Amino acid sequence: MHDAEIAARALENWFEKHGRMFPWRFSNDPYRILVVELLLQRTRAEMVNRLYSSFFEKYPTLESLASAKIEDLNRFFSKLGLMYRGIRIKKIAEEILKKYGGAIPCNMDSLLRLHGVGIYIASAVLNFGCDCPVPVIDKNVLRMLSRFRGMARESSMREFISELYKYGDHKKLAYALIDIGSLICGRKMLCDKCPLDKFCPKLSIAEESWRVLRKVIDKQGRIKLQEQPIGKAK
């Protein structure tokens, strides 16, 4: 059996038993996934979970969000302690309504052209909302794969994750990597709880990691994805 297949089966089995079952993980609606990923920036998933149902009851469609009063959004997002969320999310909703007729674009270039959307959020929307097998790599996955595969470059990690996707459900595998990176493979490693423990060499984290980032290269808004050094993954 191929190494990637063994790892994929272990990850998928672990997620089905131990993965965090947040409500957005049962959704394939690109609108919900986009909003949730914007909310999850610098915010614990458990806090977003508390607001999830009430938010989408109030703003069930992108059109309702685009027409929302900023005062109402600010009041709602004050619960997260980050007032700028309302302005950012409303602006993105208005932009999608104007440029794409209210349909969340399911291609990387169009998503990256949206205000405040980077490679991570775009990848998450494509994977979880558009059913496209796109690798989703946050700082936790970066740290985990640095230890597991000795990788320092996100481009190499994306190739490895794409290989994993050939042997399982790309959504479950993406969530498994995120959860293990966050809950198990942190600064304090809980290796006995990791499904990859017996395969993992537990390498030192690369001193300098490289992330794929969006770069706007001209006044027309042309976008290029470019790896840039960000220092050691924490």
C-alpha cells in the first residue's frame, strides 16, 4: 500500500471518530463557508460556533448580508470583540453581488480578487464549499507537516496533500489535518493521540517556512501567487 494511502486512511478514520463536528462542517454552501472562514480569522472556532445559527437565521443569503445595516452588523460582531468584521464581511458581500450576481465564485483567481480574501480562505471555500479538492493549509497544518514530512515550503505541502486526496474524502482529510495540527501537534505534542504517530519521524520545525501568498502586481489588479518566507512556524 502506498504511504500516502496509509496516511489518508489513518487521517480519515481519526476524523470520523475524533474530529470536531462544527455545524459548518456539514454545509456545502459556499456562502456559509466564506462567512465562517472570515469569522474564524483570529477567533476561536468555539466562539464562532456560538454565533453560527443566529447569524445565518438573520442573514440567510448573501443578498440579505449585502443589504444589512452596518450598525446591526457591528452590534452583532461586538460579541466577537472585533468590530471591523462587520464592515469587511458586508463589503465582500456587496462586491460579490456587484461582480458575480450574488454567486460565490468557485475559482481561485476570482476569490483572491475579493477584498480581504487570501490563499487560505480561498482554498477553504473551494474545498469545503465548491467541492474542489484544494489543499487547505493554516499555520497548524504547516507546523504539523514540517514535523511529519520535513517540509518547509507550502508548495511541497500542497503537492503532498493533493496526493492524500487521491485516497480519501478531501473534505474529511482537510479537516483532519486542521484538527490534528491544532489539537494534537501544537507546541506541546500529544503524539500518543495522533493517528500518524507510528509513521512520524517527529522532525524539528523548519527554521524558515515559506507560505504561498497573494500578490497584486499591477493597477489592474492582476494577482500572482508567490511563496514568501515567514519565519519558523510556531
